[in-house]
Amino acid sequence: MLWQTRQSIYAISTGGMFGVGIGASVQKHQWLPYAENDFIFGVIGEELGFFGCVILIGAFAVLLIMGVMIALRAPDLYGTVLGIGIISQIAWQVFLHIAVGTALIPNTGISLPFFSSGGTSLLLLLSEMGVLLSISRAGNAREQRLAEQHRAETERMLQAHPLPQQSRAVGGTPDVRGTAGTAYIYILMEVHHARFNCCRRYSRSHQPSAGDCRCPEGRGPDGGDPLCGPPRGDGVRPCHQGRLPLPSH
């Protein structure tokens, strides 16, 4: 074990459960080399203790999970790959720094994101967070637009096929509670929503059959499934892209 790693282990073990207090570290004064950069995790362990180290690792874990969720909700494949790349780089850097400070791997000289000293590193990390926030904003806008489209389609279906024996509530708004057609309309809404999500998922796959819902074998117009269309030349049964036919009351 090298001198730097040994001093980092001494610092972490000195901290105990709750540490010696912020600014009260002894190892960082001419004992632990590069205490402000490569081995700052040892200083954190000494000043904040085991409890502080767990909070630090938990904060990075939350950042990782949120970054992956933002990347998966990106409006296109490029945004997804870019978001995964940014959050993976930060997660890998955190793992290497903590592994070096705890003597799991040899010294690599990797700094701890957002904590180690260095203006250039901090500037690049903040820029990456800005890109990730931009991906999040684009994903939220896309989800809101799709929700509005689904709501408009649902309202159009309700207007085209009114419920039987529906009563009028206060202010002229249709009151569908307690009517026999409520369950029917809700089933149509859920079927349309499932078909919409299926086609949207395949439209992002960048495959030759993008935009089609692949229906299982044995299902289709002859199999009793109204969402599955006739087989194409490649044997795939796509879902109906048009409006689902509704029976008359």
C-alpha cells in the first residue's frame, strides 16, 4: 500500500461514526498528500465520519438515478445517448475516486466531482449538468405535448359517440357518473392509450418497421383483436394507425 493510500485509510478510520467536525481534520495538514483533490474523500471521512460518507454516496446515487430517468425520457435517441454518457462519466469518476481512497484499486489521480479543487473540472461538470437539464426540459415538453394529443383524441371520441342516457350536471357539463356507458368509454380510452404508447415506442426504435405495433401470431382481424391489422409482406401485423372503429349505440 502506497503512502497516500495509507494516510487516506488513517483519515477515514480516525473519523469514526460522525467525524471530528468540519475543518478539524489532522491528516490533511502535511500528512495526506493532495488532500484537496485526489484524496478529498479521506478528508470527508475524517471530518464527517461514516455517516457523512453514506450521505455523500447516497447523494451521488440519487444523481445517477435521476440522470438515467432524464435520459430515458429524452425526445430522441441522440438525447438518450448523450444523457447516459454524461451521467455514466460522473458515476465512473465517483467510483474510481472512492475506490482509490479506500484502497480498493491503485492510485489513479481521479478527482471527486463537485468536491475536489479545480476550476476547470467544476466548469465542465456544471456544463454537463446544464446539458442534462436541457434534455430534461425537452423530454418534459414532449410528454406534455403527447398528453395533450391524447386528451384531445379522447375528447373527440367522447363527442363523436355520446353516452346513452347521460344526465346534465350543473352548468351544462355532461355527468357520466353512474351511466351504463361509463365503463365502455373508459375501456375505449385505455385501448387507445395502449395503442398510442405501443406505436410511439416502436417509432423511436429507428428500425425499418418503426411506428408499427407488432401483434403476436394468431391475433388480428380474424383473431378477434381490433388493434392488429392484416399481415404485411414481412409477416408483421401492424396496429391500426387510424381511429379505432367504434360500434354504434
